Amino acid sequence: MKVLIRTAARADILRQYAYYLDEKDAPAAGQRFLDAVESAIDALCRMPGMGAPRQFVNPRLAGLRSWHVSGFPAMRIYYIHSRDVIRIVRVLHGKRDVRLLFESDSGDDEEEA
């Protein structure tokens, strides 16, 4: 299974990691977070239909699902699975206004493997 991570999702991951380092002064928690995201993405590759389907008006988000990051229950990975590709769209805290973020998403940023 090929994994493509949008630039916005990479920025989300790095922002959360920096939060643990800078705000919480907890580098071990930051590393656990990175490891947990990697494990969650590996799990999605093995079973890409996991997670709750999400519905948005934005047609670019057809098929969007969300899956939790183990050990970080408020963090969700938002992804789209098609054939042999998992596209990680965003990695967001549950208290964010995800509807607003996704409805205004132009999908213009690039994806990286």
C-alpha cells in the first residue's frame, strides 16, 4: 500500500510534536506521538476501511474517513483510501473546527510519500 501524506498533514504532525517539545517540555511524549502516528498509518495500510466515514460538501473529500492515534485519543488521522493508495489529508486535534477546515480545503498542496 502506498502512503501519500499531504503537506498540510505533515505540518499538523510537526505542529503537534513541537507542542509537546515547546509547550509541555515533554520530548518523550513528542516521540511517542510520532511513533503512534506511524503505527496508526501502518494499521490503516493493513485495513484501509477502518475509521468513521466523514461527510463534507467539498467533493475533494469524497470517501474521507477518520481514525484515532493510539495513546492520543483527541488526535485523529483524516484519510482517503483508493485502490492501493492511502492519502493522509490531515492529522488534527478533535477540538479543532474540522468542518470549517475541510469545507475550505482547496486540496492544492502537494502530497509526499
